[in-house]
Amino acid sequence: MTYANPQNNVSEICSDLIGHVITEGTNNGYYSRSWRWTIESGEISNFQILNVRENSSERYTIDAQMHLAAGPHAHKYEAQVTIYYINTYRGWEIDMVKSRSLKTVRTYYYDDCINSYIDDGGIQGTRVALENNCDSPLEVGGRTYDEYDGWVKFSVTVNPHDDVVVGHFISDYMIDYVERP
């Protein structure tokens, strides 16, 4: 038997998510393990309920997907989460939000602003050099390969008309995205 659940309203769920924190939801992500996103008002768009895991008089658990962005021109992420509601004496409240995945939504607008190549770093070994040829800071996400660690993801911000080097003793690399931070 299912119970009428007031939290089945998308706008209420989005409002309830304000103040909750999500991560990439993986150990091998583009960001450090300490990276967090605290959801603020106006940052959620394209919210969808993907699956209802539980819908009882005491618990409501859903898998959901949404886009997150800190502003209209900011880097946009697609986040997948599991949201756990409980029915308390105050009504339905989020008990916990579990991060499942977080991916950059690619626009492909800035891909040609970054020049990348393997650079001989001397005693530091070969590294990936990233040059920003545009007048906006850009976040570059990618993967480097070395014989000890295999493929390792990275994300760095490259300032306008500046360069950054990534990794040590790199034998291969891939650029996965270039977006405004």
C-alpha cells in the first residue's frame, strides 16, 4: 500500500535540499576528497525523480537527478542523489542526502581556449602543460596516466593567459572538459 506523500512535490523537495551538502560520490573523482557543494537557494534546475525506493507512512526515499550551478553563467553539474525523508512530529523532513555521482555538464564553448601538451619537467619527469589562451579563468578536468597509479583524474583552474602543469612522470593524458569555474 502507498501513502499520499506531500514531498512528492518537486518544488518542495528542491526547497528542502537547501543547506544540504553533496560530494562527487566517488573516491576517484576530479576533485579532492574534501571537496563539497552546499546547496543554496536558486542553484537547482532540471530536477527529476528517477525512482521511488520507499513510500510508506514513515519513510519516503527517492533517487533523483538535478543540475546545480552557482549562477546563470557558472559551471553546471549534473548530480544524482538518493534523498531519505522521514515523517516526524513536525512533518516530512530530509533525514539524509547520499551523493551517487556528480558530472560536469559540458558546453564545449571553451575547448579551443586550452592548449595542452606533454612537457619535459626535468627531474619532475614529464607533465601535462595546460595553457589558457583566453581572457577568462577556465577549469580543466582530465586524466593523467603513469605506470604506478594508472589513470588519475584531475581538475585545475587555469587563469587567463596563464599556464599550469599537472602530474609527474606522465606517459599519457586526456582532457575531459573545459568550462568556466
